[in-house]
Amino acid sequence: MTTPIIIDCDPGHDDAVALLLAVSSPAVELLAVTTCFGNCSVEDATRNAIQILTLAGATDIPVAAGAAGPLNGATALGNYVHGVSGLDGPPMPDPGFEPQSGDAVSLLSRTLRASAEPVTLVVTGPMTNVGRLLRDTPELTERIREVIFMGGSTERGNHTPTAEFNTYADPEALDIVLASGVPVRMVGLNLTHQALATQDVVDRMAAMTHEIGKVCAGWMGFFGSSYHRVWDFDAPPVHDPCTIAALIDPGSITWCPAFLAVELDGTWTRGTTIVDLHQRYPDQAPNAQIAMTLDAERYWSLVLDALESLGRQS
Ligand code: BDR
Ligand code: CA
């Protein structure tokens, strides 16, 4: 069975690997890619997305640019992790095609309406585009099978001590999605910090005899040095492809149903996810599935096999 998906992203080194994994897998059909501010400006994210799809030979996938900033408040950017371009590191091919003339919300809405079956929205950046879509066209809720997003955490944050970057960048948009009734799955830092690109993983990418393997190894080198400088990690967590792994290889991740909310007003805690794993709010029923454990060996086999086969074809 093939799952139709749209990826809404802010590439970004780990978003880039998520896109390559999705393009490579016959288990998902990538209908469209929409972009958002986040790791860099939305202009840079859009150019990066098109360059990544060009590298993958997937020049027929429509791409549209989305939000330049959040629904409320100041715009946070992650260039301090992903570099000036948002995808610093190895040289990339020139963009092989143009973005759509309409914006991300119109491409999302057109694609949802045109699909014969409900579509899975995979969100690997701030939730702004999907928040806008559900705020302005709530009737499209039934065209969405689920929203699976990388963001939040059951534990620590990264952009602030308690908040993960994507949920910090637009908590109001996530709040709209949580209130919409669409099924939601959260792939937070508690899960993605198990997806470390160790030296062995990077060596296996570098040993591939095609451009995709070499480029991915270069990306991991840049991303790894940021993670070392900012958070003192020995290896970078490759967050975003965990969402795609959940769709392609469901057995690689375990889940727990829980009540999920996001802090909008806290003095220090804006953007922090509240995940009630131990039912401390007895009146709040579970409204999301929370990713808990990752089989890291299985995850890296999936990602590396996908990169190898994509690199050989393109
Ligand atoms: C998230 O923020 C970005 O740095 C990554 O692309 C990922 O989506 C991790 O907090
Ligand atoms: Ca991202």
C-alpha cells in the first residue's frame, strides 16, 4: 500500500535527508512539497528544497513557498545550526525547476482536494502553513489522514531549555492543528535524539560511489559541527527523517497515546510541549500519539539503503 503524502518543511540538513528518503521509497507517494521559514528564510528554504529535489532527480514534484514568519510574535530562525544558506556544506546542483506561482497554502489545498484518498501531512518545520490551512479552510480536515510532525519533546528543549525549535517557532499554529480534530502524531526530541549520525553512519554515506552519498556525508559534517558547537553533542541527531521512517517502517518506532498541548503564554516556556504521559490531567483525554523509542539500527539501515538506491538511479 502506498501512502500519499505532502512534506511541509524548512530545509535544513535533516529535512533534506527526509526528502531524499521519501523520494526513494515506494511506500510513500510524495505529491507536493511546501516550504516555511524556520532553519532559514522561506526564500532560502524554497531554493534548498528545489535543489534537493533536483539532486534526487525528482524535478516533477511541485514546490510552493509558504510563510515567512509565524502567526503571532517574532520570527525565530535556525541559521545558527544550518548555516547562512540553511543548507551549508557541499555544493549543490543549480535549481532544476521553478516554484509554483501560488503559495504553500494554495498548493496544500489544491493537492488535498485533488487526491482520491485522504493525504498524510508530514511537517518538519514550524506548523504555520498547516495552521493557516486549517484556520482558513476547516472543511479540508476530512481530506487529511493525519498530521505527523517533527517537533516538541516529552523532556528537554533545544532552542530554549524547555522548547524544541519547531514548536517554539509557531506555537499558535500547532495549537490550531491540535484543536482541529485531525489525528496527530508527534515525533519529538525525546525520539529524534536516538537518531544520531555517528561516525560509522557518516563513513557509510561517504563510502557510497555516487553524489547523493557524498553530499549527505558533507551535510552530516556541517550539521555535526553545529551540534558540537551549540549543544556539545558528539554526533548530530537527524530528526526529520524519523517522520518518514514512521510511515515506511512502522515497526521502527514505538508510540504512546497522550494528551498533548503547547504553551502559548509562559514567561520562560513559550513553545514548550506538555505531554501528559502519566495522566496527571485526568479530564484531558489523549489527543495525540507520541513517538517514544526508535530502533536506531533499523532506522539507519532504512535511510542508508534508501540513499544508496536513490544515488544509483539518479
Ligand atoms: C528541528 O529544528 C531544525 O533544526 C531541524 O530541521 C528539525 O526540524 C529540530 O529541533
Ligand atoms: Ca526541519
